[in-house]
Amino acid sequence: MAGPDIITLGCRLNIAESEAIREMAGAQDDLIVVNSCAVTAEAVRQTRQAIRRARRDRPDARILVTGCAAQTEPQTFAAMAEVDGVIGNREKLEAAAFAPVADKVNVSDIMAVRDTAPHMASAFAEHARAFLEVQNGCDHRCTFCIIPYGRGNSRSVPAGAVIDKAKQLVDAGYGEIVLTGVDVTSYGPDLPGSPSLGQLVERLLKHVPDLPRLRLSSIDSVEIDERLFDLIAHEPRMMPHLHLSLQAGDDMILKRMKRRHARADAVRIVERVKAARPDISIGADIIAGFPTEDDAMFANSLALVADCDIVHGHIFPYSPRTGTPAARMPQLDRATIKARAALLRDACTAQRDAWLARLVGTRQSVLVERNGLSGHAENFAPVRFTTPQPPSTIVAARISGLENGALIAQEAQ
């Protein structure tokens, strides 16, 4: 084995940081790093499961745990016999943290971090697209969310550093870059001149003219500035795909979540962007079974799938996170939460299937994944090729069918 084994759970930001860890850890063949997620109790359980499996598979390896679960629950992982060390989210961006040390726990106060100077990864072992961190942390305190306590307050990466890294990634052969962070649309207020995300995107596209495709990770719809909206609506190098952090479709639940938008705001932004760019696809995060959610409130969230034409749905059964206000609210029983999550997933699947069916017979520009047999269109529709294609290239494909949730490209030109 060449270099460390990196096990990544959770978000695109973790994917980006895992690749940076791979570079920093160097040729430590005996090392396993588990980059954890804390967004739900299930994510923490999966982290523990991954650690135990790694120890069974490689009993002589050195196992370090980092990420949001390690930051918020360091003692939980320090108490595991399988774990050799626990590294905080600040410390994991320092190469020295991955060297053998005597202290089992190396986790500092993430709230004290005021700057973002990430080790931006130069290569992504398993992906045809590159994930570029432009922001970290979150200043909002949604009542269900533990992530600010894992990531700290919002910090932005200066535009010059973002552009320089984007140029390096394009030179390395990446045809698509995904801008990622914890709360990407809050980019800029901590930097000189308070640039917006729209200004960053505009500068990046201008100064990296050879980048064919730019995509955004999950964004907050109420923070889309006019410059960003104009780029999403009219710039062909901006991918026609938005993933919105909606969380619910009922105004009372949104208020209890301490979200900053109403249901009508979500519907309005989707209608507006679709009017400007009809081929755009919409993704969204929705939480099922938030505390106090009754049948009528849930019905509003269920209807949001159709009202916002959500074809990339990420459904999260509500999970109380200790220390959050929502964990102290009246809870729903797990069976109800599970059933509502299933209904939301079914609605998203139906919306997605109908959307994919409409794409049969069209031509799509597809970024080919590393296996040469699959890829994603500009609207992030999954595509399978009938014959192998050059990995990490962008090909024009004719869509001839739909099978098991993926478009079939009969030929590529």
C-alpha cells in the first residue's frame, strides 16, 4: 500500500480535506485516517463502525480519527480501544498532527479559529472533479445543527488563493471544480472589502478561462446575491445545478429550526432561476420528523418536493444532537420519523425519475468518472456509457435510455 488509507464520511468539504490529509501524511503506509461526520447520530455511529472495521481489517495499523465527530466528541473516540489518536478540525490541516505522538487527543477550541488557510488538495484519488474549499465554519445557529461546534465560526479563503489553486487543478487535468464549504454563500464578510460569493465566482471564471465547468456545493437560497444569480442564470460555464439547504417546507417548522427563509422564499427562488435557465436541476436537504412536526406540517414539506421540483433530494431523518436547542423540544417517535423520511424519499425518487425520463433523446455534455464507464451531465444527472470513455474527459453523449436510475449514453462523440 502506498501512503495512508483515508476513510471519508460526510460532506464534500470532508472529501476536499481528506485529499489534503493524504498529501500531508505522505508515505505513512501504516496509517489509517478516519475523517468523520457529526451531522446526525447515525453519522457518528457509522464513524465508530468504520473505525472498528478498519481495526479488524488491519490490526497493526495506526488509526487516527478527525473531522466533526472527533471535534465535538473527542472523548468518545479516545475511549475506543481501536483508536490511536484523535485530531481536531483545526489540527488536521497541519502535517505534524499525523506523526506519531504521545498525546492521544489533539483537539483545540475551534471557536477560537479566526482565519482559514487550508491545505488545498492538488489531486483527488477517486473523483474526476476537484473540490475546492473557499469557506469554512458557520455563524448561524440553526436549532438542530451541531456543525458550528465542529467547524467553528465562518471564515473565508482569499480570492487570490482560490484562483491560484483553481489554476493548478485545471493544469492537473481537472475539467470541473466544485466550490465547497460549510456555508458557502456566507463567503466574504471577514475579508477586506467584504466580497460576495458572486464576486468570487466572477473573478475565478475570468482569471481561469480554461476551466470548462464550475459547480457549487450546497448553498443557502436567501444568501444568493444578485451577481451570483446572474452567473447561475446566464454563464454557460456555471453548471445548471443548484443544491439548496431548504430543510423543511412548513413555515412554523422553519421558524423553530431558526432558518432565515420562509416556504414562499424557497419556491420563489426556484421559480426565478428556472425561468432564467429552464434546464437547471434542483437538489435540496430536507429533514423528516423535526420536533413538534404534525401531519399538516409534514404535508407542507412533502409538497415542497413537487413545488420546487427537487430531483436531487437528500433526506435526513431528524436526529437529536446533544447540546442543540432542538434536542430539548418535544420529540417525535422514531417510527414516525422513519416513515416520513421514506415518504419524502419516495417523492424525490418519483420527481427524479420523471426528470430523467424527459432527458432521454437529448444530448448531454458528460464528465467521465475515473472508471471510464459512468459520469455526470452538467445538470448532475448520472450517466452510464455502453462503451468505455477516456476517464476525466468531457464528452458529448446522446442519451438513448434510462436504466436503474441512470441515463444510458448509447454513443459518445
